Amino acid sequence: MRLQHILIPAALCSLVAASAHSEETDRYRLEKSTNGYVRMDTQTGAMSICEEHSGQLVCKMAADERAAYQDEIDRLQTSVKALDERVTKLEYSPSARLESNLPSQEDFNKTLGYMQQFFRTFKDIVKDMDKEEGDGGAKLNQQKT
């Protein structure tokens, strides 16, 4: 029973690998031409012109494909330029400038510490004043009696 658990997945894996290999080898079609070969990608329709140099097949894109790739490169460059301009505008927008003028967390904590110290001192002054009034009121009452 355990042998079946091993053999079935192994057989499935080998079938998938064989299928992928078959697709890859069937993907390109090579045709002889007067100057060498023409290679066609059967999935995308892309064509390349191939020549034999020193026993190796060297392929270059066809002129139509090259133009299509150049058009796509030009379109992408235009898009990148537009995005760069947009980022620049956003970086110099009023909200971005406001954000950059905000204090750091360290500065905020330092200022908060000063404020706490100020209010504690102020509170202590008020307590001292209340004590003086309380003592002064008691002294006045003692003097009247």
C-alpha cells in the first residue's frame, strides 16, 4: 500500500514534466530560408531570423518585431517620464511641505517634557499660595479671638 503512495505521485510528476518538455520543443518551428533559417514562436507568433555561425544558430529579431519592441520601449519611457513628473509635483505640494515641517518625534517628546515640567512647577506654586492663604486665614482667626 505504501508503494502505491510513492508510485502514483512519481508517475504524475513524470507525466507533467514530459508534457512541459513536449510543449517547449513544439513551441518553436524552424524553417529553412535563402539566407539561413526563420524561427517562429507558435505561441506568440514572434519571428526571428537565424543564421549559422561556427556551427551555432544565432537568431535576431525580425524588423517588424524590432519596431514593435521599440514602440513599446518608447511608450514605457513616456509613461515613466509622466510618473516622474507626477511624483515631483506631489513632493512639492503644500501637504508634502507641511508634512516635512512637522517636528520629529524626538522634538515632540522634548517639548512635551518642558510642558509637563512647567505645569508641575505652576501647580506647586498654586499649592504654596493656597497653603499661605490657609495659614494666613488661621492666623487672622487666632488674632481675633
